[in-house]
Amino acid sequence: MGGFRLLDLAKFFLPLLPECETSDEKISVDEKIMFTLGAGVIFLLGQLPVYGLVSQASFLLHDPISPFRSILASEKGTLFELGLLPAFTAAFVWQLAAGFKLINVNLNLRGDRELYQTGQKLTSFLLAIVYAFGLIASGYYDDVLSGYNALEDGIPYGKYFLVFLQVVSWSFITTLIIEVFDKGFAFGGGALSLLAIQIATNIIRETLGLDTFNLPNSDVQEPVGALAVILRKIFSLDLTSLPGAIKSAFVRTNLPNLVQLFVSILSVLIVMGLQNFRIELPIRSTKVRGMANVFPIKLLYTGALPIIFAYTVLANVQLLGYYSIHLLQNFAPFLATILGSYTVDPSSNDLVLTSGVLSYLVPPTGLINTILTPIRSIIFSTAVILLSTWFGYNWSFISGSSPKDIAKQFKDQGISMPGKRDVSITHELGRIIPVAAVLGAFMLAVVVLAAEFLGGGGRGAGIVAGVSAALSVLEEFMVDLQQNGGVSQLASAFTGGR
């Protein structure tokens, strides 16, 4: 490729950024298991609270993106403050730019592929810096900085830098962990696998978590786990307060409740059911006589990526709006009001948009809120469905999984469809793949929205994406295990030799 390309700017950063080298040898199943477990454990260390904040800062922070944190694997007041938002945003920006030919890149060439990955990684790093700086500059941490009094003390540059360093550094580490997965050392795609790990641990903690916290604006202490509230009363034989504990476990809004758990379980079952819908096209080998098989096209052809894309876009809009509102309040309060007005929810200390353009781009907090604000619910639902279906339709064409791409792979591998010529194969795949991609994205969006409307508390999207990612990881593990002859010492150890 002659001439200068925008992608060539990444060459300067190649020797500066840490990189995980691609293995020249085939990685065994046991090695992948070890890398997956090790990377997952390191990633979960991000649940540690940010040093320099007051105790239980996560319950005191006024969070502007609470409904989006689940699908971003983000937790306020911890090293996970930014979660996977920088990684998701960078990945989508570069993939869309490459797919729509906004950048000149040939991913079949190793050099271009390295520059592409470097550019994506650098973008993730820069976004982490921008996000963290924006949170600090907007005063997000001011009320929870340890030993800081805004009325008496000056600007705490040292405390700001300490928080900034921790949040950004962990986002850098997360990006490098993702690269370990993407380079084939572990199972699944990096960001999606980490999301599945985070969602799984959150479900366990929000159901059975025994660590107790003071409820916001109250002296009452309750366990994080919704079911643990009831179990604690039963085991303590304090049956007189059991009815109150059961009611609290179902209706509390400041901590996870059982309604959210049941909505999550229902979402899991629906997604697992949708995963089983597929069309199987008969194929045969043109190189080996008598060898026939089927090529499955799943209803969820693009997996959970359309939902993650939609929520990533909306989360970026909300963060940018939050920064802009704080900036405009000083010299253009009218414009800030048009964007949105926040109030603090006393039960959770989260920021709630009560008016403005941004208020129409947040999910409802429950069934009653959905009914009372029908216009907002309709606009948010429309935004999620449009973003999801648009991405679902275009993803196959920009990711190398379009009907034309699949037909070319068939031809290269000596695969044909009985009674179909090469042109007919492309036509046959073109009748099914775009429909599956759009319909699957639409149905997942409906499941997510239904979970939000029923009181999922922002967890619906995270559960749907996490389950879909976990099933993909499991499928890849089973394929690798079969190719290895069904032999894995580590898998046998975990299953007791069965």
C-alpha cells in the first residue's frame, strides 16, 4: 500500500505501548484454562475500592450513569469505575471505521493488523484518561475524598491525582488483560469474557452477599445480598422481624432486591432459549466424497454485540452530557438546563435526570415509572431498538461474516451446498443471515427493555450480554476440547475425573 495512511500514525506508538505477543505455537486447552482463570482473577481485583476515598464511598457517590454500569462491568467508587467502557468504545470506533472504509487497512496483512490493534489499544488508553479527568473535573469525587472539606480546603490536586492514577491505571491493565484473550491465550473475546466474569460474580454477591452496609441517609445496616436479608433473620431466629425483612428484600431500592433477581433469572432463561433457535443448511465437501454436514445459522447471529453497542453509545452520551452540564452551569445555565437537570435520589444517592434532552435517553427504573413517563420510555426503547438493529444489520458486513464472506470461505475450504452453485450459495446465505442478524438484535433489545420495565434496575442489559458471552465461551471451550480429543487434565480435575 503506497502513500501515507492515517493508520500509519500508530507506528510511533508501537515501541511505547506494552503488547502481548501472539504465540507461534498452538495453545493447549489446559493452557487456555489457566490463562482464563488467571486473567479473570486479576480482573476481579478491580472490585477493590479506590484508595483515598471515605469508607463506603460507593454508597455516597452521586452516580450519573447508574443504569448503564451493569453492562459496562463498572462499579462506582472502585478501580472498576470506568469498567469496560473505554475498551468497548475503542473497539466499536475502530471496527466501524475499518468496516465502512474510513481508514485504509487490510487485516489480512500482519503489519496492518498490528497497527490496527495498537491504534485500538491507544484509543482505549486515551478514552480512559478523558473519562477519568471528566469525572474529577465535574466534582464527582469531591464529597467522598478522605479528609477533604470543600468549604475549608483548597483544590485537592494531590488527592485528585491519586484517584486519577488509580482509575486510569486499572483501565490500562484491563485493556492489556483483554489483549491476552484476543491474542488467543484464553477462551472467548476479551471484553465479552471479562463482562461474563463480572456479571457472574455480581449475581452471586447481589443474591448471597453477606457484607453489610449502612443504607443511604439511614442508620440501618443490611447485607448486600437480597436473599441474605431473609436468611440472616431466619438463622438468627428473629422471626418477629422476618416479614419486614421479606418486604425489604423485595422492595428496597438502595441495594439489590429479589425482584431484580427474578427478572435476571427470567432474562437468563429467555436468552438461553433464543440461543437454541437456528437454521441448519446442509453442506458437503467437494474434496472428500461422502462427507456431509450442516452449517448452523443462529438466530442470535451477532450475539449480544448489538445491545452492548447501543448501551455503549448511550453511556457515552450520558457521560458527555454530565460533563457538559457541569461546564455550562458556570457561563450558560440555560443550555445546561436544556441538556438536563439532576436531582439526588435519597434512597440510593444516584443522580436522576428529571428534565432535559438527556432524561429521554435513560431506562425507566421500574414498571410504575414506565407507566408514569410513557414518552420517555417510548423514546428510550426506540433508541435502543434502532441502535441495536442498525448495528446487527451492519455487523456481518463489517466483521467478515456477511453472506459473501461465508460463501468465499466455503469455496476456499472446498465446501458446497447440495444443488447450489457458488452464486446460489451467496444468494441462499443472503436470504438468511441479514434476517437472523436483525431479528436476533431486535429480540435481544426487547428482552432487555422488558427487564428494565419490570424493575431490572439496569441489570437486564448486563445479564443478557453476560449470559450470551458466557455461552460463547462455553461453546469455544467445547470445540477446543473436542479438537484435543476430549482430553484436558485441568477440566478432569475440576469435574472430579468425570
